[in-house]
Amino acid sequence: MKHLSWLALFALALVAISQANADPSDAILRCDPATEIRKIDGDSRRAYSASFGQSFRECAISLSPGSHKIEVCYDTEGSAGYLYAYTICKPNREVTIEAQPGRTYRLKLDFHSPWKAWVEDVTESEADLSYDEPPENTKPTGSKKDSETFLILRTTPEHAMLALQKGVIRGKWFDPFMTGLPKLLNFSRKGVPDGYHVFRAYGGDTLAFVAGQMMTGKILEIKQVTSCGDFPVRVYENIPPGKVLYLGHYSIQDAPGGYVGSYRDDDLAEARAYIDAHRPELAGRLEAVPFHTAQTANLCRFSGSDLRTAGQAP
């Protein structure tokens, strides 16, 4: 719990209160980042602001079985700390939900003009997700040196410099911590030699790549890369100590408004040969590591730094 911000604690308290007051036969309404629920069935006391980015607060609103009218908007102003291409919706939209007992729904948004809001039944697609506060990972015993694990991440192009961030999975979202980035050991202003990042982390860490930079050799030409929207973030949970782990091959390609990303997992043998030749202290130890996928609560803005899937068009 020591890593949680007051906003995250407040969000968890809201979810806990909502779930505590829920009838077992109620439906649950969840919402995507930037959702602003203004009224439910004309009642403004049930308003909810989800925010986005690291301030995102997932909703878990109880709905009795039957028809409900949701007055919804979006708000992408100031809460995540930088300038935006769009801000507050005009006008509000009204969405009707025919809530069925025990079902889970998600309020979805499309910011393209004219903006849209709708509800999807996610009972089956999100059935395996847990929004409970995850337990803290057990830290390995022994010295800090004993708990070191080296992480190898390959990128194309070679001037893509990616960062790993510690955090946790909550539901469908990867929630990054504000501190504790694993150290990249082979950084340069031109990127990473041959695209092979070498990070030092520690047993028990949960990590994901959520952002980075495209390096050109000139400080003023550095471009940011931030995963957003439905981009599938790979999360490596509770990594073991004393290992050398291959995180896979990340490909980042220029696209309108930012970048399109994809993954490869078929070059472990090639990565082993490279590490054996160039990092003799790690030779003979590289192995694959399992992962889960999640999403960040970052909004795609198509303003130059977005890392998204090919299906997300500006």
C-alpha cells in the first residue's frame, strides 16, 4: 500500500463503498478514462468523474435491474498535467441501459466529432478481471545483489529508447507507480546499441513498458512515446530474482499523429546469441518470461507521441 497515491486510495474507497451498498441482483456499470457521468435517472447526486492517466478512477456503479438513463460527458482537461487537443464535451449525451441482474456493463467513449457514448455488456469479456487491491509481492531474502534480475528488451528501430515502469494490474488497467523505474544500463543519446536494452530490476517487481523516447542524437529532437487507448501493454508480474529474462522484441513505426506498436516473440535464440557475445557476464542465462496484457488509462490524442495499435485511426 505504500506506493498508492491519495487519489488511488480515494478511488478504491469509492469503489468499496459502491460495492458494499450493492444488492447481489444489481448490475455494475464501469467506465473508460475521461468519462464524466453527470446524472443517473435524473439524479445528479450519482455523478462520477473518472479522470484519466495516473489520476484515473475506475467506476463500479450499482444499477438495479431495469431501464436507466445515463447523462454522460467527457473531461480531458488538466487532471493529468499537460495540454490537450480536446477538452470538455459539447453537448452531453444520454445513454439508456437495460440493466440485467448480475451483469457488468462498460460506458465507452469515442472522441471523434461528433463524439459518441454507448454501453457494452462486458460480463464475459471482463469476467476474469479483479479490481481488488493486489497483495504486495513477497520480496526475496538475501542481499540486494542476490535479488538482482537483468531484463533484456529488444526494439526496432534501434534509436527507440524504452522505459520500464513498476506498478500493478487493477482490472483491465496497468496502474504505474510514480517512482522506482528500473535502471537502463546501456543508454545513449542515439538510442540503445543494436536495439537491445539491458535493465537492472529486482525480484518481486511487477513491470511494464508504457513510455519511452525516440532518440536522434540531438537533445532538441527527442520525441516522446506514450502507450494509449487499446494498446496492449505487456506486464511482467512478480519477476523472479537472480535471472536474465527476455521481454521480447518491440517494433515501433511512425504513423500519423504518433506511432504504431507491435510485438515479436520468435527471436529468443537470436537474442541469446547477441547477449552471449556482447554481455559475457550474462552469457548462457537468457530465458523467456511470461506476461499478462493490460491497458493504460492514457488517452490517444494523435498529437505526435501516441503509441497505439494499427486499428486506432486519428
